[in-house]
Amino acid sequence: MRMETETIAAIATGMTEAGIGIVRVSGDDAMNAVDSIFKFSGEKKQLSKQLSSVRSHTIHHGYIVDENEEILDEVMVTVMKAPNSYTGENTVEINCHGGPFVLRRVLEEVLKKNVRLAEPGEFTKRAFLNGKMDLSRAEAVMDLIQSRNEWARKASVKQLRGSLAEIIKRERSEIINEIAFIESALDDPENYSLVGYPEKLFGKVENWEKEIKQLIDSADCGRLLKEGIDTVILGKPNVGKSSLLNLMTGEDRAIVTEMAGTTRDVLQESVLLHGISLNLMDTAGIRSTEDAVEKIGVKKARNLAKNADLILYVVDVSVPLDENDREILSLISSENTILLLNKSDLNAMVEEKDIREMIAEANLPQGDHICVIKTCTLNHTGMEELEQKILEMFFLGKIRNDDEVTITNLRHKEALEDVCFSFNNVKKSIEDQLPEDFFSIDLMGAYATLGTVIGEEVGEDLVNEIFSKFCMGK
Ligand SMILES: Nc1nc2c(ncn2[C@@H]2O[C@H](COP(=O)(O)OP(=O)(O)OP(=O)(O)O)[C@@H](O)[C@H]2O)c(=O)[nH]1
Ligand SMILES: [Mg+2]
């Protein structure tokens, strides 16, 4: 792939007030460009020194000035020369004071020096194009930045250190060996025998397939861990849904009143549960209503229920079950629901057996598996049991130990599913006793698709698409 030489710059840190903010410049002309707006501190140095002549990986104190020599900020400038930098190019990082306005002004001055604004992810894209990292590692950089919990951070760091790429590279080299063997044997049958070979290959393909399937299996669990479990709180009006959200977030986020129909819009909050994120959504109580606003809220709640990873169905035990509960039962499935018998401090009009009867009447597949927990959001009863149940439901036996490689990226998952498809074709060809060149065709397919994960067989379009999702300055 072509080397990019244009010099680019961007603000690499967040645009909020902070102690330090960094303007990053990368490309052939990085040092020259910054030289023309940077003054070393100390008079002697000002005359004699240039950033382009300092040693690589050194840091220098000084000032950024505009055309009129007016000082914009007092800064520390780090110089990293090609190829020993993140991008593999000459890189200068200007450590400014971290105000958004100051940073923008310094960036503006840099951009006047024949430097253009970097696109999102362009620094990392250059690192990839310059061979500093494979694609799966570049993607891990973004995942790491976006990680919202300890688990996601660990998974990204592992991938960043190349663990996924290692597996992929090893399988690819094993596959290419087999292809080479088949081709040689077909060309030169006198010296290479294919007797008994299909059986041997079958075993190898099964092993590769097993390893790839394990990675695919880790993806669903990985997605939930990385992005959080989309959790919808569902129930009739006034049962305590908003109280539950407030209790779980530890904040008074939702309005709670004794009036039915208080919540009308969806309220979303993120909650961390033993290092795992829940995207908790409080919804309008489900009931048939003539109120136009509430109607919209109920519709939204129904839609959210359809795509939820987890539904917390809240029932108020002090009020008899009715048609609205029947409707809610039609929105849930037994795999994704935990039923909470709330207001357990009050006189119970509803017992667990009543709701179980209604579930049975609703003919919900495996309805008897639904877990029922007694809660009281006023005195916090049942919360530990609820947390425990959520962890069990999603991660029991599924959270892998720290050494195992987990994939969290949808692109990787889809590619690996294609790889398994190719492996299956090879196995089928072997079983159907087809000629050996059929094996190589699908092995080649698997080899190429594996390559896309680490970026060895990807077109420019895909590369651009992947990096465009990055944040600015990375
Ligand atoms: N006794 C008792 N009261 C509760 C409990 N949980 C909530 N409440 C009360 O029930 C009323 C309704 O609570 P909310 O949390 O607003 O209920 P909601 O389901 O969000 O109601 P809508 O938004 O109207 O659908 C409030 O007065 C709460 O204080 C509980 O466990 N016990
Ligand atoms: Mg509410």
C-alpha cells in the first residue's frame, strides 16, 4: 500500500478544560512545521536550536507564537522521529494547556504551515499502513478508548498486544502449508503422495474450525460485556419502575410519584454491576390509555422490549393482576426476563403462584423457567439477588478466564463465520471424495478471509470505513 506523506495535525485530547491538551502533528514535515511557530525557552537556545535537529524522543520547553510573534501558549514539545513513533512518521506532540480555545488556536497556527487537519482515526490508519500494527490491533485501539468497564478494557488490551492476530497468523500459515502441499502433489504426483491425505486434512480442518468457533462463541458474550446489557424495565404504571432505576443507579434520576403514568418518555442510565455495564431503561407504564403523550411512551416501551437483552418485569404485589399484565407477558420471553414482585412490604394481593398461573395461561415457551424475585425498592430488598441473577443469566460459565482471547468486534465475528463456512465446504468435499483441488479452493477462501481480520487482504474502502469510525486525533 502507498505511504502517505502529507503532514496532518489534530487535537488528540478531549475538548474540555483540563490540565494538559495535546496537538499532535505527523508526517514528513512535522518538525519543520512546528519549528516555524515554536520558540525554545532561553535566549541562547532560541538562536541555535531547531526541532528538526534535536534527538528523537526528547521533550522541549518553549512557546507557540503566531505570525506577529505573539505568544499563544507556553508548551512542552515532544519530538519522535520516523520510524520510531506511533504512526511510523515524524511526529511532534505539542503539550499545551488544556483549554479548548487555546488548543484550537495552536492547531490553527499549525494548519497554516502546509499541514492539513487529520481525519478521524487517521493517525492510527497511518500506523496500520506503515506496518506499525495489524488491523485487529488498530481496531483494539478504538475499542480501548471506548471501553466502559474493566472487562472491555482488558479484552481490548489483550487484542492490542496482538493475541487475536497471533491465532489468525498461525492458522493462516498452517492453511497455506496445506495448500502448497496439495498443489505440489497435483503437479508432481511422483514425489508427493496424496494417499490417505484427505483424512489427515479433515482432522486439521476440524481443529482449525474448533478454534475459530470458540472465538465466535466469545463474541456474543463479548458484545454484552463491551457495550453493556440493554436492560428494559417494564411493568404497569405505578409499580415502582422508576424507583428501581433510581435505586440501581444510586441517584434520583427519574421522577417518582404516587400517580400512575408519571414516566412518559424513556430514560436511560448506565449502571456498573461487578464490572459489567447495564444500559438501564426506565419506560412508561404499560396500559391502554387515551392520553396522547402517554400513548407514545407506551409504544416506545413496547418497541424497546423487542430488542432488549434483558427485561426486568416489575409487578406491584399490592394490586391484582389484570389485562395489562397479560399484554406485558406477550412482550417478554422466558430467556430474557426477570420478574420482580415489588412492594413486598405491602399487603400482598398477588403471590408468585398467581403470576406463574398467568404465565402458564399465556403459553409462554419455557415460562416456568422465568426467575421471580421479591423486591422492595423502598427498603432495598432483593437487590443483591437481582444482581446475582443477572450475572448468572448472562455470564455463568461464559466469562472466559483472562488468558483466553475474546473477540468483541462485529466485523471480526462476521469474517470468522465466513471462515467456518469455508472449512465446512472443505470437509464436505473430503466426505464427497471430490478431487483435491476442491479442497484448495475453499482453503484459499478461509486463508483470504482470515487475512481480512488482521488487514492483510482488505481493500482501501474497508480500511477507510474502519478508520472513519475512530475519534478525532487518534
Ligand atoms: N410501599 C412501597 N412503595 C413503593 C415501592 N416502590 C415504589 N413505591 C412507590 O410507588 C409509587 C410509584 O413509584 P414509581 O417508581 O414512580 O412507579 P413507576 O412504575 O415508575 O410508575 P409510572 O412511571 O407511573 O409508570 C411511588 O409512590 C413510590 O414511592 C415499594 O417497594 N414499596
Ligand atoms: Mg416511572
